Amino acid sequence: MKRKITLKQIARELDVSISTVSKALSNSKEISEDTTQKIQAFAKLYNYRPNNIALSLKNRKTKTIGILIPEIVHHFFSTVIRGIELIANRRGYNVIVGLSNESFTKEIINMELLANGSIDGFILSISKETLLKQDYHHFNATINQGIPIVMFDRVVNEVDCDKVIVDDFNGAVKAVKKLVENGCKNIALLTTMDYVSVGRLRTQGYLEALEHSGIEADPNLILKIDDSLDVENHLDVLETEIAQFFQTNPNIDAVFAVNELYAVTAMKVARKLGLSIPNDIQVIGFTDGVLSKHATPSLTTVSQHGQKIGEQAANLLIDRLEAEDAEMDQYLSNNERKSDYIKMVIETEIIERESTK
Amino acid sequence: MKRKITLKQIARELDVSISTVSKALSNSKEISEDTTQKIQAFAKLYNYRPNNIALSLKNRKTKTIGILIPEIVHHFFSTVIRGIELIANRRGYNVIVGLSNESFTKEIINMELLANGSIDGFILSISKETLLKQDYHHFNATINQGIPIVMFDRVVNEVDCDKVIVDDFNGAVKAVKKLVENGCKNIALLTTMDYVSVGRLRTQGYLEALEHSGIEADPNLILKIDDSLDVENHLDVLETEIAQFFQTNPNIDAVFAVNELYAVTAMKVARKLGLSIPNDIQVIGFTDGVLSKHATPSLTTVSQHGQKIGEQAANLLIDRLEAEDAEMDQYLSNNERKSDYIKMVIETEIIERESTK
DNA sequence: ATTCTTAGCGAAAACGTTTTCGTGTTGACA
DNA sequence: TGTCAACACGAAAACGTTTTCGCTAAGAAT
């Protein structure tokens, strides 16, 4: 087992100073061609690579981005990560991933852990518990420490930073309008409790589209599902709830669901009740994941372009990180270069499949 | 914006030496109670936290694990990550994620990048291209540098390291035997090309189960699908291929598929052909993902326990890392403590759902 | 009064870099 | 021969820690 070789070892071996080795390897013209050749050859032979940690310490930057998300086993979040990783790698950064598991405490712990030098900036999506508590001090604290944050999807006005969001409102509007155009009169909404902002926005979009179409919203056609319990493992609860909903409202001719799971479950339940999709009921879901694509019938969805969100978030963060460098060079104080944060909105797109006409 | 405070600043502020501050904060009894109190109070006030990078450099260990996987938008891999992250966090480690995107070159680049001090060890699953090329020098090189590797799922005998694998062979055997017990006579196999080891093992399990049940394997009932092309975006190709397969083999009464996608697609195609599941055809898939759970009918699968794999892999790696520390303390050379690598096999489990009787 | 402990603290090295600033040697030029 | 620039290299600081070792002063022991 040969440990990685260091500058010091090369220097000793070749009987020169550490500085000389360093300079030679960076092709400084301070060093004679002879020595440079010799050193580079030796370095190549022993496969020398500078130690990242030492560089990080010296440069006071790690070239690493911290990603903090509520859950990784989730199609949307993993596509976002893919987007981040793509851009990050292309621009010379690594990504380190932390999972909050929707927990406020784990979110804080993870942030503090990473904020102590391990990363240059964060890309994150807020956990449900944090949204419930409405306690955002840890975000502001890290920003105050000079560590920039880019939030995506689940964002919040109380924190001043770059944001990349899905146009949840308009996505919902588009979806519901499509159902209206397809002739639906009694469009049901399957949504979550309101504290997750995206759910609220989608609900608002639903209402807006109805109003704009001259249809009066019927509160009976809105089913709010408590997602504080682990729905994935209580599918039966979800199914019976939706079944009851359908039975007490037999006039429903369309369903707009704020996520994929609700949508496919609604389809499943509908068919069990003898309803045909899309003939009796048309369905559109939010989030274009693997379920939608492979469901039978395949599900028309509002695609959020997760990968694009990740890419934009990564670009925003890295832009800001490198702008900071430039500012340092130009002796600009933080006050002069006033923080004008960007809120980037990613347009949604309706992917038409078999669950609508 | 206040940058994070350092030992040096505390020392200057309180007019003591850096050493004193460091010792006081670690409650060394070299320092008087008075001074300790004063320093700790000050540190708390300014929210002092030691700089991770500096610690990493000093201790020559980063307390981070590098994960290298072919693809993140994939239910199995994300559950593995979740398992790794769970254990890693619990044992005081962070995880940094790299994606090879099934590319040999990206795999190498990522490894070299992280191996230069950024991480203490790797947990990885080999990319398809690497498996095709059968070039594993980069794995052996990093191991030789003293960086331990734990491989999972897609492993290879040519590299000497800890491994965590699914019992692909027995999983397939169990699945096919179940189909036989359910009365199926003509069990089809939907598999991939052989170079991905897991596909090969599952195929072998299929053959073994048939033989053991006294059924002669019919080559016509085996469909090898070329997964070098991006199947997800060429679903139609997959569907027609399977449709043809069904039509030329109308005697098929069961399907065993080596992954989830093939299985649900087979179900979809079967139903389009007017076949009923599970009455006309029973289906079992490998990999228990989100598709299986929510398909209609829901799919009976061989669960791989991805999270458990991740947990075991993380434990193996961290155990080895910390064993190294202990060895150092005991002045044991690498030769004495001979590397006896562990190959851990995670048993599969059949999750019965609606696609079988 | 002298020596010995011991408590309490600081100096310095080390981890692996990069970079600034010297410094000695050479050759050219006056 | 003396001066000067250019060349080639080394010493040292800095990034933020931890830890070993040494030092001083005070009190105890002789």
C-alpha cells in the first residue's frame, strides 16, 4: 500500500525545495526548464495529485456544494440532484448530500455540520416540519455567515436568497383549464394540507382556473388529505378515503391531483368502482414521475422539469460563489454590491397521455 | 456578514494563546477552571465551531464517505443511498455523491477527484461500461492507495474488497418456483444482455428453478432485451418487442422479469392482447420499486431490500476505517492484519401482490 | 535556603498547499 | 573591475487545528 505522494516527498527525493516543486508543477517560469522537466516527470511517475483538503484550507473554499433535501427516494428530488450534479461537475464542483427526512432538527444538524468549512454553499428544499414550525433562523444564520443558499421547490419568503421554483400556480391553472376544455364540469381536487406552500399554490391555481372558466368551485369536490402520516405505507387508508369521496360525489367527471400518487390511486379506485378512464373520469396529476409514465392508463401530468430546476439552482449558486471571488478582488464591500436575489420560475409543461381525452 | 470565528481570534480577543483556547474548549485539565469558563463562555457567545477542513487536514481523515453510483434517478439506488446516509450520519460520517452515469470515464474521473483527500472510503456500484470493458484498474489503484472500497449490487471478482450483494440467484429461484407451484408450465423469462452480472445470475436462477422442478427450459421462452439503448425513452420499442414475443409464444402462462420495468410493461402488453392477469398470465418482477406497488394489478416482486444493502455497506466501510485506526495504534503492519474481505449476501424476499395467484 | 512538584500556560510542529519575498549566482555592460 | 539585471531557487507565512514539550512561578518538602 503506497500512500499518496506529497510535495514534500517529491522535494526530498529530488533534493529541491517544496516551493520549487510546487512552482515546477504549475509551470512557473521562475523554474528552469531542466528542473521543471525533472520534477514533472517524477510527479507523473508517482501519479502526484494535490491534496484537496490542503487546497481547501489554503483557498478557504472547498469547491463543494451541499444539497439538503427532505427525502431522496423520490423521483422529483432525485432528478433535481441529477441536474445539480451535472452542472456542478461541469463547473468543477462536487456535491455532498444530506437528508433532512422532513425533520426540523435533522435539517439544522446537517446544516451546521456542513457549514463548518465542508461546503461553499447550499442548495436545499425545506422540510415539512420546518414549514410547519415556520422557524427559519438556521437558514438566515448560515447566510449571515457568508454561506450562500439557493432554495428550490419548497421556498419561503422569510429567507432572502436565490430561489428556483416551479410555477405551481400556473401549472395547476393549465391543468384545470385543459380539463374544462375537454368538457368536464365537475372537477375534483385531491390536495394536501396547506402548510406545504406548493400544495397551497396548486390549490389556488385550481380555484383560479375554475373562476376564470365561470365555474363555481364546489367545496365538496375538494378532498384534503392529511399527508402527515406515511401515506406510502398506508395505501389502503388513502384508497378508502378516495373511494368514499367518489361515492358521495358521483357527479365528478375529472380529477386534478396535486401529486402523482394521489392521481394514480384515484385512477385505481375509479376503475374499481367501475368507472372508465378517460371516458367517465379524466385525470391529471402534478409531478411527472415514473408512476405516471407506466400507469395504466398512463397519466397526463404537469411536468415540473426537475432536472432543469437542479441545473438552474446549481448555476445560480456557482455564479454567486464566483461573483464573491470577483468582488474580493475588486475590494468591493458587501454593502456596495447589494444583494439582489433572483427568483427563477421554471415553467411547467403538460404531458398528455391516456388519462385525458 | 460575520465570518466564522477561529481559535486564533478567540485567543487574541481574550489575550491567551491558541493552545490554551483549544485545550479549554476540550476541557483539558491543564487549564484552570477560571480560564476555561471564560473561554467557553466566549466561544459559546460567538458560536464557535471547529473548522472541518482544518480538522481533516490535521487528522488525515475526512469523516466522509464517497458514494459512486451509475444513476440516481432509480428507486433501488436511492434506497441504497438512504441506507448509507442513515448509518453514516449515525456514526458521524457525511456522504458525498458522484454519478458515473454508466460511463467508464466518468467513473474514473469521479474516483480520482474524490480520492485526493476528499473522502476516507468508497461505496460504489460498477457502471455498465466498466463491466463491459472489464477494466478494473482504477478500483485496485485506489485500494492500493489505502482507500477502502465497498462494492454493492454490481460487483466483480477481480477486485479484492468488501462486497454487499443481493442473492440474485436464489431470488430468481424463489420467484420461478413460486410460479411453478402456482401451476405454471410455460414460464417466460424477460432478461437483459449478460454482461451485467446481476442479470446473468437471475437468468441462472431461472434455469436452475426450472431444472429442479423437472421442467425443460425452452429457449424460445427467453427474451433478451438490449438495454444498451435508453429503454425509458423508447418504451414503444420495448412494448412491441414484448408483444411479438407473446404472440409467437401463445403458450406462455407466466412471466419472470429481471426488473420492474420489464414486468409492468409485460403486464401492460398482456392486457392489451386481451390476456387477464393473473388468470391467463402470472407475473413476477425483480426489484421492489414504486412501480410494482402502484401498478394495476399490483406486481408481485422479489424485493432486494435496498436500504438494508446501503446500511450494511456503510457499516462494513466504517468498521474497516475504524479498524485501520486501531491498527495504527497497535503498530500492526498491513501484512500482519491480513485483509480478509467480507462478502455479505442480503436475502431477497418475495412480496406477494395481485399479479400472482 | 535550597530543591522538588505541580499547576497553568505558551511555543512550535505538523497536516499539504500556494505565494510572496529574499538571496545567491551568473553574465553583460560600462 | 565594479554594477546591475536576470535567472533560479529557497525560506517562510498562511489557512485552522491538535498536541507535545518546555517554561515559569508558586507552594511543598527537605
